[in-house]
Amino acid sequence: MSFVAIATIISTIYGESRLQSFKQLLSAHLFSVIASVSVNDGTLAGRPDPGEVRYSSPLSGWYWSVEPVADNLKGSLKSVSLGDREIDSPSTLNVPFDTSFQRSYVEPGPNGQQLSVVETEVVLDAENRVARFRVMGNLSEVEGEIAHFRNTLYFYLGVFGLGGTLINAAVILFGLRPLDRVRRSLADIREGKVSRLDERLPDEIAPLAREMNALIENNRRIMERSRTQVGNLAHSLKTPLSVLVNESRTIGGTEGRLIAEQSEAMQVQVQHYLQRARVAAQRDSVVFRAPVTPILGRLVRVTRKLNPEMEVQFNNYMDDAIFAGEQEDLEEVVGNLLENAGKWGRKVIRLTLAKVDSGLEISVEDDGDGLAPEQIKDALTRGKRLDETKPGTGLGLSIVHDTVREYGGTLRLERSAELGGLAARLTLPVAGT
């Protein structure tokens, strides 16, 4: 917008200046014609030559004329360019003379020309013979020059403005490249690819990178302290609970079994909530990375050893999968599902790793009885045991559900279409490669 305003102001100033100089030129030619005209025996005489060849070219748009005002003066004089044409003169009532006894107006001329006319009346001799002097120039030419100047000005200012915009854009883009590097590095840190920002940056950006690295390091230290405290708490609770479990076994009977069951449930509950706190701390910190295939491979081997009478299948459709979380958490959730499948399945356990739009999907299926739709909700309820004859605390699937949810994933329970038993499907986030 500023370039348009500048161009408009410049073109307006140029146009007014050009019109003013045009009128001044006509006035100078007018005085030249006046100086060349005299009266001879009551008749106009003289051969004016304003010094412009266009006054000699027919219908050039540049004309002059001298005409008597009263009957005491005879004859008339015209430029060769005007020939036998006549140019009208408006009434002095419409266009009066100014203080210098001149007037200017625009009249149509030959061939559609627009003529700028400068006119004056002069007393030529002592007998008060008065003649009307007019000099006319082609206003269309001047207006064309002004339009050409304006168009040229707009063009070059447009080119200059566009060039300036492109240069500024290039300078901005080049200047922001270090910030883009910082942005990409932060994305890499969030995805677990790197642990800190590269500080090899321009002097203006390097302090920012150093401060962010200090913030990341401080965050990492806080997380490590939290993990240490969580571990200490777990260790401090482990011994008393183990004592309770062991002592309950010596008591025997119904009371002993009740104390043992509740103590074991307390152990699982404590471990569960401590793990949730640890996962939440990790989620708000730098993302961890855990290769999925090796972890699942180890879990399959352990499951085969624990269930030698069952066929444990592993279908891997995502060799390069990287879990955006801690290895221990992945081992726990998948291990819980495999343990559950080994407990309820008959002959087959199937573990499947596949890629989905939201990340990766891990499915654990068995050929057991499965769950009825109304049982699925109860299966995810903490402490709810669907079969009291089976050992356990009823916390396995609820722990899996809570842990997966902390990572922004999902746990879906349904019937296996091929094996007929329960199909537990996990969706988990993947880390960038």
C-alpha cells in the first residue's frame, strides 16, 4: 500500500508540474507571436515564428491565430498548421480574463484533439486597435505523456516493491533458519531421537539453545530424583508387606488366607500406583524409546517356557517399531496380557504386532472361552475377579488399562474371530525414527 501511495503522489506532482510547464510554454509562444505582429494601414501584418516546427505542420495540434476585436482593424493571421480551420472561443462571461488579462481554456480541435488555449487581447497602436492573440497546444499529447509516466512509475515501483518483498522474505527465511533448526531439534527431543539441542548456532540464538538445554537437563534430574524416591518408597513397603504375607502363611486357616490375599493385593496396588506415578512423570518429560520386536520376542520365549503345553504364535508385521515409552512398561502390559492368555487359553496363544494409523497395535489372543459383552466392563474394574477359582488379585487387566491410558493409548477387549477366545488389542504411540 505504501508503494501505491508513493506512486500516486509522485504521478500527481509530475502531472501538475507538466501541465504547468506546458501552459508556461504556450504563454512564451504567445508573447513571441505578439512581438511579431503589427498594424499596417489598419490591417494586421507580420510573420510570427514561435520557434516550434509543429506550428508549420498541418493539423499538428499546435496552432496560433491573431484576429481583430473591433471594426477598426482588418485581416487575420493563422499558423500554417491550422490552415482554414477555425477554433471557437468561449464567452468571457464563462471564461473571464485574469488579472494579467489572460485566460486559459480547453477547446476541441481538429481530428478529435483536445487543445489547451492561452488567449489575450492587446492594443496594437495609438488608435486603440485591439487584436485577439491565441496560442494552442495539443493537450492530448501532454496527458498521454503524464499517463505514460504514471504507468512506467507504477511498473517500476511495482517491480521494486515485489523485488523488495522477495528480498525481505528471503532475508527473513534465511534469518529464521536457525530457529527452524531449533524447532526440529525440539521435535527430535520430544520424539526421543536426541537428548539435547545442538548449540552450534548464531550468536543471537545460541543463548536460547543453552538455556533450553539447561532446562531439559534440570527436568531430567528432577525425573531421576522422582524415580529414585518412587523406588525407595516401593522398597520400603516391600519388606513389611512380605513379612505380612509370610506370617499369614504360618497362621493358616481362613484368617491366614484372608490376610495373605489382602497383603498380596496391597503389594499389587502399591506397585500399580507407584508405576502410574512413574509413567506420568515420564510422559511429561523427555520421551523414552523402546524397540518393540526384541521385547516381544523375549516375552514370547518366556511364555513358551511357562506354558510348554500351549502353542505360542508370534506374528510380526512391524519389524522397526519403536515404542514411545519405557521398556519396563511395555514388558509389564504385554506380559500381563500373555499371562492372562496362558491362564485362560487352552492350546493356542497368538501375539500380533501391526502398524495402525494411531501408532502400533499389539494383539494377544487365546482359544479359551473368552468374555461375554457384559463381562468386558467388569474385566477392567480394579480388583474384580470374574473367576474366583483362578489365582490372582483381579488387577491385571486394570493395570494394563491404566498404564496404556497414561501413554495416550487404548486397550480394547473383544472376542477373537479366529481362535474364539479373548482378544486384547493395545494401541500405543510410536517414537519418530
